[in-house]
Amino acid sequence: MKNNRCLGVWMDHHEAHLMEFSLEQPNLKTIQSSFTHELRAESMEKGEKLMHHKEHQMQESFYKQLGIVMQEYDEVLLFGPTEAKVELFNRLREEKACSHIHFSLRQADKMTENQQQAFVREFFRKPVVHEMLDHQQKKS
């Protein structure tokens, strides 16, 4: 039975909390978009078109960073309160380097770090139990 590397990612358009699923201590990492409120205000002063262009560039950079990290995993759970998870999924499913990844998307509210970790544990534990039961039934 192959051990899949699993990653849970709570995200919105400004930051992503990455949690590697493990029975040991969780490995946590945060990646933030470089498009801050200050940068938005600065860009807005120069014009709305420039602000949208800058925001798009920064969002693409943010998604690219996430995609690079995700390439190391077999299963990725994307969850959070905004459509950022769908945007990222649509971008990554077109990339050959991410074609081996099984993605799952779930809607979730704003959560504390502990709630995010519990959500990821709960999500990835269920398939493991089912897979183990299936494996045991095949032996019988």
C-alpha cells in the first residue's frame, strides 16, 4: 500500500496556511501574497487599471509559489472562505507538474489554526480508514 503525501491548504486571496497531514506533529507553513493593502492604495493613486494589473501579477506569483510547494504531494485539500481555492485549482490543473495530484476542494469559514489542523486531520483520516478496510476485505 503506497503512502500518499497529503497536504491541507486553508487559503484566501491574501494568505495560505499549509499543513502536511501526518500522525506526528503537523508541519505548518504560511505563504502570504505580496499584494498588501498599502500596495493596493499606492497603485490606486496611479489609476485603477494599474492597480488591477498589479493585483493580477501579485496573485499569479502567490499561486505559483503555492503550486511549487504542492508538486511534492499526491493529495491536496484546498479549503477556505473565498473562491481563491477554485482559482488556484483551475490554474494548477493545467500544469503538467501538478497532473499527478488529486485535489479536493471544500468550502470553509475563517478558522483558527487548531480548527484548520483538525479539519485536515479529519478529512485525510477518513479515506485511510476506508482504504484499510478495503485492503482487509480483499485478504479475506
